[in-house]
Amino acid sequence: MPTQRKYWFVTSLAFLITILSIYVHRHRQGKTGPIDNILISMSGGAQKNLFYLTHGGRKVFDHYLFLVNAQKRNDELTKEIDLLRTKVVALQEVEAENGRLRESLQFQARVQAKLLPAHVIATDVSSDYTGIRIDKGTKDGVQVGMGVISPAGLVGRVLRVSQNYSDILTLLDPTSNVDGILQRSRARGIITGQAKQVQCKMKYLDRLDDIAVNDVVVSSGFGSVFPKGLLIGEVSGVTLGANGIQQLVTIKTAVDIYQLEEVFIVLSSPESEKTS
Amino acid sequence: MFFLHPSQKRLLNSLNPIFFVLFVAIVLMVRSTAASVLPGMFLTADLLMPFMVFFAQRRSTWEGFILALFCSHLYSLSSSAPIGVFAFYYLAQFFLARLMRYGIYASGWISTLLVLFTLSLGGRFLLPIIAGFFGPAWPVFIFSNFPWGGIFFAPIYGLVIFALGEALDRATFKADRVNIEMYEAAA
């Protein structure tokens, strides 16, 4: 090797070692220089954009797939919630029906009459008349004129019967007339419906009859249509008639006709059995 | 639908009255079973009256009469009123609407509304008279027996019934009798 070339080699090696030593020394504690900063800035910018691009793409891709799954899962859960909600409502309905039926059984045992349970299936199509339709008819032994009651009290009378269904004329109908007595004073009158009102009136009560608000009105048992002593309602108002001879009594019925679901048809009351 | 064979068109045409009876039955069924959720105006409105006006103004006398009789009887059966009260009441409305046709033909919405409102209000006077012939006279002429919400709602509801009735007529290729009569008269 010529001497000049030997010098170049040794000088270059020494320079390289020096540069590397300086480089190692400068970066020994994680410090960066201006060139490093420029390089990092340039590469970092590119990396950043690329990262966002790839990450964004991945995110979109992942989220799209994820959302599809989420939507699917959401639909499934919504269906499940709806199903459970329906079941809860159905169970609540069963619970309520159980309660009513239990009450009905106790009622049947309490009332000394042969009763036929029925469901209310429709109300009157006309607002001028107050009737209901039940799901029992002639094939169940229902006849025109039979009394209809509920655990809450007196409902009305059978007006019309077909083979499977019957129409009931309720207490609230102005064409309905039911014989009743005041439980406290034993004053007797006829209870009839009023025009488009949810209250009845009690007719033919003498001005000397002892009547007070909140007095309980019960069935008299006359005519053998209803069992005696069945709750009809309470007196809600008493006024003296225009002629001064009779008292005008309004009665709030114990039964809410518009909320009725189950009723009982009085097939035979103890009074009718006694008569027969 | 518009490319049916003439025999199919005739079949649809002949089924038109049955569709109307079914339409009335649906209205009555909704009224009697969904009373707890329906608004008060709908409950007190005269539900069958618009049908009577429709039959009176869009049908021949006999066809309209038979339809009116059938539908009013259906109504009568769904009510606790003595059977016949509503049958006669609605037949009377049918004939009144038929008479009114010579003065006001329910063609546009204003004339239809006028006829419907007249009968909606007039019905409250007519019903007590007819009910009087059937035992205990109920309803009676008292102020509380005028459900104003229902009286004003019935004509509006009637417009919908008219629109649906006309649509049903078009769907079943039912020719407008009045136009035929006018055409025949002109000829």
C-alpha cells in the first residue's frame, strides 16, 4: 500500500471514529440536534399523515363493520326488550285478572244467587244509550230481563239475547228502572239513568223521607231480578223538587260502567227461588 | 286494476254494496270496542249519518234504500235502543238527504259539508221524535242532549267518509248514478 493512501485511510478512519464518537456523545442522553429536529419534523409529518390515513381507513373499516354488527345487535336487543315488555304487560294483565277472578269467586260465595260469569265485549255504538254487550247468550241460559251484577255492585238488566251474546241495559240508561232502598232510612224509590251523565237519579222519594248525602243505596230485591241488599251506589245530592212534594236525589253508582270487564248474570236469586 | 276484463269489472261492481256494508261494520266495530281510547267528539258524533247522505246522493233510490236499511239495522243491533229506533231514524235521514239532493247536491266539499251539518244538527231533533214511537221516549229535547262537539265533528268526519266512499266507488268501477241520470235526461 503506498504511504499517501495509508495516510488517507488512517485520517478517514479517525474522522469517522470522531464523528461517530461525537454522534454517540450528542445522543447519549436522548438529546436531539437541529438536523435531527429537521429530519424528525419532515419524517414525522409524513408519518403523521400516513398514520391518520391508515388509521382512519382502518377505523372507518372497523367501525363500519362494527356498526353493522352493532345495528344488528341493537335490533336483536330491541326485539328482546319488546318481547319482554309484552310479557311483562301480559303478566300484569294476568295478575290483574287473577285478582279480579279471586274477588269474583269470593263475590259468588257471598251472594246467595246462581250466577253466570261473562265478559264485556263491547259498548253501545250510540252515545244516547248506555248499553254493553257480553259474551253469554241463550245457549248459556241467559234470558231477557235477568239481572246483571258485578263485585262492585249492580250493573243492569239483560235487554236482548242472541245465541252467544247478550245486550245489557245499564243503570245509567235513562230507560232503565231499578227498585232501590236507602240502607240507613229504608226509604224506597226507583233508580233511573240521566241524560248523558254518569250519575243516576232516584225517583218517587217523599219530601219527608230521611235522606242524606253519602247514604248507601242498595237493591230492594223486589221483582226477584236482583238479590236483595246489593250495592247500587251512594247519594251524591239531595234537593227538594219544584212541586215541593218529592225530593230529587242523585246517586253516584258504585260500578263504573265504562271500566267494566267482567260481570255476572243473575240466573236465579234467592228471592225468585222463594217465589217459585 | 284498470286493465281488468269487463266480467271482472262487473264482479267488482256487484260487490260494491258488500264493501260498503263491511265499511260500515268496521266503523261500528271500532266505535263499540275502542270507546275508551277514542276522543269524545268521535263518540258523540253521528257515525252513520254520512253514509246515509252518501247513499242518498250517490245511489239510486232503491239501491240507496236497501243499503241504508241494512246498515241502519246493523247499527240498531249494536245499540241498546229498542230495535227499530235507529233503523227508522237513519232511513228518515236517508230520505231527507235524498230530498235535499234536489236543492243541494253534495259534489264539492262545501256543499257536502253543508248537507252533512244540516243533517247532523237536524238529527238531534229527529231522533227524539222517532224514539217517541218506541216505548219510553228517550232521547228527549233538552239542551244537554245536544253534544255540540259531536254535532260539529260529524260533518268533518263525513267528508272523510265521502272521500273514502268515492274512492271505493272508483275502485269498484261504480258509475255515478247522478251522471247517468243526467246523461239519460239530456239524451
